Amino acid sequence: MKKIAIGALLVIIFSGISVPFFASGSPATYKNVSNNGAVKAVSVHLYWDEDCTSNVDSISWGLLQPRMTVNKTIYISNNHPTRSMKLNMATENWTPEVANGPITLTWNRENQVLPAGVVIEAIMTLSVSPNIVENITNFSFDMAIIGTGQ
């Protein structure tokens, strides 16, 4: 049975999310694998709800298999009183480095301008390639959502 524990992180240091990865037809088993990393929200704020009451501090992606895509919804708030922010996302510090490529994180708000005082929904998408490298058993990465003043 092939397993991968996956951790993705948002906003603050995150530890302990695990997700088994298994070949099709294999029984699922859970194993806690520690993952550490940091994600910055620069000039914007990240929430689980559109009322901005629950900060995003980690994401659990659930069970993953090759060819699988998982979407998670977050909300981005621009609290600046007058300045719009152009949104960008970046990932870095992949461990192991070979995980970057077969496993990808994308979103639907790249280069979008977020007006001052506005909250928008964003869809974070984690995808696992059908050609996942056999020796990847766990991984982590850092992510940043950056608002650049316009």
C-alpha cells in the first residue's frame, strides 16, 4: 500500500495534518505525520467564512489519490481603507523538492485586484498527478498570498 501524508499551510505555522495517499483499490489507513511550514498573508487577511470571523490557520486536504483534485474555499479580505490590492500566490520550500510538480497548488484569484474594504471568495486547488513519484511518502510546503498595493 502506498501512503503519502500531505500538509498545506496557510497564514501561521502549522503542524500535524496528515493525509494518507493510496493506490486505487487499497484500503485507507490514517497515520499522523508531522509537517511544519509557514504561510504569509501579506497586506490581506484569510478567513474560512465571508463574515471574516474564523481565521485560516491550516487546511486538511483529506484522502488523496493519483489524478485527484481537491478544492477548498477561503475568503480574502482587504482591510486597507483606500488602497486596492493585486493578489498573487506563491509556494516555496517544498520538502522533498521532487514533490513540487507532481503535486500542485493553484487558485482562481491570481492577479485579481481586490478593492479596499472588500472580501472575496477564493478557491484553493490541490492536484495530484497520475505520475506521482513512487518515493514521495510525505511532503510539506510554504505558501504566501500577497496583496500588492495598486
